[in-house]
Amino acid sequence: MQIKLLPGKLLNEDGNLYQSGYANSLVKDYSRNDIKAGKSRIKEWDYYYVGNSKYGVALTIADNSYMSLCSLSFLDFEKKEDITKSAIKFFSFGKLKLPNSSKEGDVHYKSKNIEMDFTHEFNKRHLTCSWKKFSKDKKDCRIDLYLEETNKDSIVVATPFNKQAHFYYNQKINCLRANGYVKIGEEIYSFNENSWGVLDWGRGVWTYKNTWYWSSMSGEFEGKRIGFNLGYGFGDNTSHSENIFFYDDKSFKLEDVHFDIPINKKGGDSFLEQWKFRSITGDINITFTPIMNRHANMNVGIIQSLQNQVFGTFSGYFLIDGKEYFFSDMPGFAEKVKNKW
């Protein structure tokens, strides 16, 4: 059952969701001041991924209360190499002042060697970053990217957890048309034609232990703009899913999805073998062919994060009202993340 969110406040006086469900825009009003859970449990982040068939870049600014995070990844799909650098500061507790909405307000992070900014300019999103000694051979990185929204719809979910005053309010904006560059040392990587971005905007209070599955694709196929957001794995999502397919100016809400990740001989996930995406209702039939895995395993005492973000290409179709929407060799990513945080 898919319940549509109604406009109004996100949280009631007890810090619980007034309503769980989904929407195509941020119809609920979020405020950090309305949260009733322990202040160390609040998690807020803005995550952007921008890519094409040759390379990609991911930028994160997060305030997880007991720590803040600024992270930058550059991925070269032809060389199958990635560079990821992160900066952590402890006991931020909202000092980054991340805005209550993705529609307005800017995000800034600055330290001795890093400056990262997400701003709104001329009806576009402007991502800039300067990161000293970013590469393995100590070369500086500079980023200047503009992202333009091309879809009228996004996917928004308000998801409760089975714990008092715990929730997740999330928006994913697909098909952000990109224009700009990444420069590492003297090497310039152009993000212009056939480069697309996605925003993962999240605010909430999470339980300590979680696993999530997420996949995103944006681009053009045979002259049509297409994209999707697929995911599951955390919280109580009996009232909604975050699954949606975009085709030009239309969006199609989907029910369930399951990621079939191959299993190796030891019983673990074999992330670099071909995945299958399917649904009980039969409206999703997709094959994911991996190119490379951005693997990270952070373990600092009681804080652990095991990440496998796999980049590759998607081929298959969505079945909508009896019509099959085909695509092939479209770049994107799929991930499985386990957190204790």
C-alpha cells in the first residue's frame, strides 16, 4: 500500500512522524528543533553524485551530531580506480547548520585544507570544492559543477523506525543535468555532455544498527530522459516505497524491489558479478553489470560503516500499464551499506 504524504509539519509534539508515506516533493516541514530524541542521534546530510560513462565524483557534507563528515570521491571507470578522502570532526551537534529544505539554503564546509560548498544560483545547484593534496601523489583537486533540475518530480519518503521519536525524511532528485569540471593536478575531467547527477538529501534520527540497499540511474536513452531510484532495507516502509521510474516529464511510482546480488563460495556477496533487480509484481526486470566497487570499511569503536557502492551499467525494462520501457548500457550505481552508528 502506497500512502501519499499531505502538506504540513513532519513531526508531532512527541517527535514522531505525523504521517509516514511518500511524495514527489518536500511537502512536509522539517525542523531540527522539533526532534525529541537524544541530540547525539540526529543525522543530516547532503550527498551528490555526478557522473558519465568515463568517470564520476561524489561529494558529501554530513552532520551526524557526535561527528561531522566531509567526503570526496573521484572514480575513473576506464582505469577502475577511485580516490576517496574524508575529514571527520567530533561533536558537531548541528554546527554545520544544514538547511531544513533542499529547495533553499546553502551548505558550507571549511577547514585548513578543504573548502566545499553547495549553493543555489540562477535556479541551479552549484557544487564547488577545493581539496589540497587530494590524490595519492599529493595533487590538489578543484571542482566546479552546475546541476540543473530536469524533472518536475522527485521521490520523498517519511519513514518511521520501531522506536520512539526515530524517523527518516529523505529526498532523492534524479536527472540533474551537469555542466562543469573536476581538476586534479593539471588533469581536467569534463562533466558536460551526457553527464548527470543525483541528490540524496537526508534528515532524521536513526536506530543504531541498519542495512540499506540503494540504486540510482540518470541519463538519456534514444533521445528520452530516463532515470530511477530503487531502494529498501531499513525502517518500517509498510506505507510506502522509495521506488520510482522517470521517463521524460513523467514519473511512475513502483512497489517493491529486490536486489539479487550473487553469492560467492564462502557465502558472502560477490559484488562484481552481474546483479538482477526484480519485483514481486513483475514491473522491474533489470540486469546490472558492475565495473568497479568503491569499498570502504570504517571501524572506530562502536561506530562501524561497511560500504560497497558498485558502479556499472543497467539494461532491462520497467513494465508500466502494459508498456515496456527498455534501456541498455546506462551508467549508474547500486550499493549495500551496513552501519552501526
